[in-house]
Amino acid sequence: MTPEIEAFRQKLDLIEDKLISLLNERTQYVLEIGKIKRKEGLPITDAKREETILNRVAQKNPGPASDEFVREIFKKIIEESIKMESG
């Protein structure tokens, strides 16, 4: 392994650590929202909100990752969030 590749991989490791932390922080909010929805008898899914999220993340994406790539990642995050909110 070249030192240059190893240096980039170390940077990737740090980014992955941050992503894990942010995903878990987001999950805490998702769990709280799920509690409120169940308490208030609100539906867990909200197609309008989901589409708003997907459009927003695509619009905020500066690249070089494609908008479709970003949308697909967030589709999975939303899918898992719905499972968690459902309790």
C-alpha cells in the first residue's frame, strides 16, 4: 500500500466515524418522533415529508456524488427510520 493511499484511507475512516455518529444522533430524534406519533395516534409514514427530504438533499448536494446516489442513501435512511419509529 502506498503512503498516499493509506493517508486517504485514514481520512475515509474519520469521515465514516463521523457518519456513524451523525446517523446515531439522527436516530435519537427519529425515536423521539416515533414516541410522539404513537402517543398522538399519528401515522408513522408521511409520503409528503419523505419526498420533501429527498428533494431537499438532492438540491443541497454540491457533488461530485450524483443526486441519485444521495437520494438512494436517504431513501434507505428513511426506510430504516420508519422501522424504528414503528417501535
